[in-house]
Amino acid sequence: MKLLLEIHFMNQALQLARQVHSPLDEARALEGAARCQARTGERMAALANLRQAVGIYQRIGSAEAEQAAAFLTALEAEDD
């Protein structure tokens, strides 16, 4: 239940970040939602959100891109 609540709040944060045009906060919300989704077994949703987050981090030159990309690589490797 706690993780579902966290996903809800991450989605709210995502909406707010988009409203105020803050790409860093948008990426952080996407990454946060992805991490929660990965823990609740929503792997495909997690991958989609994480890919968006990594793309934004890279586009804006954020140092957070490296850590998010590493998590993405690990999550993608779970297919193997």
C-alpha cells in the first residue's frame, strides 16, 4: 500500500513539474515512479518512465543521468 501511495505522489509531482516546465523535477518524478513501479512488479511501466527520465537527464546535462542509466541497465538485464 505504501508503494502505491508513493507512486501516486510521484505522479502528482510529475504533473506539477510539467506545469512549471522544470525538466529536472520531471526527470526526478519519473525516476521515482519507476523505482516504485519496479518494486511493485510493474516492470514495463518502470522501464518506460525510467527511459524518459534518463533521456531528460541527458538532455539537460544532469549528473543524475549516470545513476539512473545504471538502474535502467540493471532493470533491462532482468530480461536475460
